[in-house]
Amino acid sequence: MGPLLTLKVHDTVRAAVHAGVRTVECSLDLDRSTTRVDVGEAGWIYQGQRFPYLETCKDRTIYYWDDERFQPVARFTTSLIKLIPTEWGPPTFEIDGIKMLPTAQVSPYADAERKVGLIQPRGKVILDTCGGLGYFAAWCLQGQAKQVLSYEKNPDVLWLRSLNPWSPENSQQPGSDLTLTVGDIAEQITLLPDASVDAILHDPPRFGIAGELYSQVFYNQLARVLKRQGKLFHYTGTPNKLTSGRNVPNEVSKRLHHAGFIVELNGDGVLAMKN
């Protein structure tokens, strides 16, 4: 993976040039590590290669090197999908300007750690319904899960993931601890055997985008594939009831209860256990 630039890093390198400093320490992988680069008026050198300064470096944008120039980590097909830097290091992403992961008060990576801890991943086969950037899967692997079955249907999200140093490496190989399947979980879940997973992490897009992933039909499928006493964490967010006219966490709780779960509200989601 080549260097990743943010406004913060670009400003650090440019400031070194103006100060007459010949080398500067910075992070080129979104704060996973730090490295020293040589700087000069014509550009900066990393791993023996010279890179140019950007004419315009925007805030809330991550740039990657495409072998010729720095480009924003963003794509527009049916929606504008963009990797967004955070003060914490691990990025979030947006779809049409809507932020997909919590970042206001906590790192999205640390937020995933807390939620994965709720389902106690050690030794378990875990269904990760909406893989996204893979933060749930990464913490499941660190928590010594036996296997993570992850699904993501959006190819543009998978492209973001391929450029994100905080995302886990994917594998399609049998026997791998992490298997990422490209497909719609609403369809793919029907192919999983009954009682085949020990725990589930369900982090769907908001209701208005993916209402089928909040349906009674889908929750019945979650109950079918989960073993008895298995845990489920369902991220719901905390939509404003005054503006949305809905209480999504309570609606989710009622449907999960009807599917055979014992439920409790937990932070910005619902923690449930199959009866």
C-alpha cells in the first residue's frame, strides 16, 4: 500500500520545508505508525520514491497514490462513497454525506472494540452481517474468534476497505479465520444452516436505506442461524424521534423479541440473546 495523505500530514510536511528542515516524522498510514521522510522544495521522499506536494489539499479527505498522482479515496457510482479522516486515526466513511460510523466522541475502531466485547468472540463462529470497513471483524480476530463470516454487498465500500490500513485483510480461502463474501446478507443468510453461528454482529445502514435488514423476516433468519443462548448485537444508532417520528431501538427490540430473543437496550444499539 502506498502513502496516504491528509491535510494534517500535508501541512506538517510543507511546514518542515518552510522551516528549512530536511527530514520530518509523520504518519502515512492514518496513524497506524510513524515514519521519517526527506523533504525539499521539489517534493518529499518516502521509501526511495519522490512524491509531489498537492496544489490543493482538502480537509475531510484522504488521498492515495495511484502510481501517477494523489487522488481522493472516493468513488461515485450510484452514491458518493468516501473515506473520511478522524482525529483518532482510524477513518470512517460516508455515503452521500451520511456518516456510517460513530466518531463524535470516540474512535470508530475503539467503538467497534466495545461492541465486539459484548458478544465475547473467543472460540466462536461469528456472523458479521454488514462488513463495512471491517472493524468488527478485526476485533473479533483479535479476540480469538474461531471464524468470522463477513458479508458486504457494496463494491465501492470494499474498495475503500482495500485502501484502509485499519481494515483486516480479507480471505476467500477455506479454513481462513476471516471469510468476506461479496453479497447481500438479506439473500445470503438463507444459505446458512440452522444453528450454525455462535454470535452475530449486525451493523446495517440506516432504516431508510436498508429497511429489509430491520424486518421481521430478516430477524427470524438471524434467530434461525444462531445457536441457543447465542448473543446478538444490533447497532441501531440514536435517530432523533422528534424529526424521524420513529423509535427505531424500540421497534427493533419488539421484532427481535417476537423472533425469540431476550433483548435489552445497550448504548446505541440492542443486545439480545436467543432463547
